[in-house]
Amino acid sequence: MRGRLRTSHLERRKLQDQLDAAATVIAALHTENAALRQQAVNSSARIVPLFSDCPT
């Protein structure tokens, strides 16, 4: 019984660590996205073609 409890606790800890890491990445991406959106608002609008061979 104790062995199963210990295994369960280790698995829960591993999953919690993965969740914490994912939350950290999501928060960093959110911050970067907000900064890029603000930069886009502050800059002049211009159209940039996706391919150089597109007719203009």
C-alpha cells in the first residue's frame, strides 16, 4: 500500500511540474504576444507580400 502511495505521489508531482512548466511558457508567450500587438499598433501599417513573385 505504501509503495502504491509513493508511486502515486511521485506521478502527481511529475504532472504538477509539467503543468507548472506549461503555465510558465504560456505566460511568457502571452506577454510576448501583447508586446508584439502593441508594437504593431504603434507602427505604421504596411502590406508585406508573402511571396516575392506575387503580382502587385
